[in-house]
Amino acid sequence: MNGMKRLLILLSLVLVGIGAGAQDLSCTFTQKKTLKAVNKVIPGKGTVTFTAPDHLTMMYDEPQGEYLIIEGDQLRNAVKGKAITVDTAKNAYMRNLRNTLLNCITGNYEAAAKDNDANLVVEEKGGIKTVTLIARKQAVKGYSRIVMDYNKKGLPVRMVLDEFAGIVTEYTFTY
């Protein structure tokens, strides 16, 4: 469950900048996850697709076989060979993660910040829009800081996630 939570939170934040009214999205991503305590880097890559209002697929080519799929209230996830299916209409915790993700996809930064108990800072410089969410409180799990860069079309091109647990994950998106 912990890996699934991380993936959901990650994906929700990956897609924060797609922009209001986004109906369809398709891109590839690369990932570089750094475990600070042991100085280990874990690579990853795959594809993301979204169709409004609530169909999202994140398929990993590396690690092969991992995925996150949202179809309405149903959420399916596979991490490290373990697959689960959750009905988010019956699970308040997972429903909150799902709603955060979908709010982010449609460009609702305020809701994303509120759902993650974070302050929101938006800056624009040189054609890049940078959105930063900063946690209001120290926590055992979750993200202390998230930085996202968006291109002129409002699409995410880079994201860095700093976890309280000392894991830093950087994503680069290609359209």
C-alpha cells in the first residue's frame, strides 16, 4: 500500500500543470529516483495518457510491468510485482488521492495544494512556469517539497519530488 500511495501522489503531482480544460494528454517520461541514505539511483521510464474527465494510464517500460490505471472510481496499480484493485467510492483514503490526481490533471493547483497541505508558489521566467508546493508541516511520509516546470503550452517538462524520507525523484516529460 505504501508504494501505491507514493505512486499516486507522485502521479498526481506530475500532472498538476497540464492546464485547465485538458481533455487528452499523451507523453513519455524518464525517472531518476535517488535514495540519499545509500546514494543509490533507480531509473525508470514509460508513458502517460489521460482522457477527461477520469481515465488515466501510467505504464512503465522500466521497471517493466508496473502501472497505475484510473477508470472512473476504479484504481488499479502494480508495483514490484504486486497488483491491486481499489474501488475509490468505498475507500475514503484512496478517493482523496484519486480526486487530488484528477484535480491536478485539470489544472486546479489550489485544490492540489490543499489536498497535500502545502503552500503554493507560482513563478514564470523565460517561458517556463514553475509551480512549487511546500509542505506546511514536517511528516513521516509524503513530500516536503515538489517543484514542477511547465512549458509555454502549460505541459509539465520536469518535476522534482523531495520526500520526507530522503528520496528525491526527478521526472522529465517528452511530448
